[in-house]
Amino acid sequence: MTEEEKKRLIEIEEHGDLNGWVAPLTEEDIAHFVYLRSVFKRLGVNPSRATEEEYEAILALAAAEFYENPTPPAPGQQDCEKSARKQLEGGKTNEQ
């Protein structure tokens, strides 16, 4: 290993020590978070007030829609939404 390579590795190590070793979000990660927020809004649930059951159901719904159907469902295709609402009916509402 050359001195230049060693110096570069030391710089990388210092950067990781200062800023953490977590990789930045990818375009897909960002798109998924944007979609997740849109699902919460569509279902009228505030993520910070959602019960654990609500949150888990909406995460599953959003992942299914996002990864299995990359385009948002058409207005007439609300099967996943109906399924999530059925799961949420047994839990508390987020308006307390």
C-alpha cells in the first residue's frame, strides 16, 4: 500500500468517526419515504399519533403498494386500503 493510499484511508476513517458510518439515502429510499407519507395522509392517520398496530399496518400496506405496484393505485383500486382499514378498525384511532 502506498503512502497516498494510506493517507486516503486515514481520511476516510476520520470522516466516518466524525460523521458516522451510515450510508446516505438512495433515490429509492427517498421515494419510499415520500410514498409512505402519502399513504398516511391518504388514510388520515398522523404517524406520530398512530398506535403500534396502525403504524405496522400502514407500513405493510405502503411496502406492498410501493414494491409490488410502483405506481400509486388508481381511484377505483382501493383493495389494499380497504384491507388496511379493516386491520385498523380493531385498534385505537389516532385522534385522542
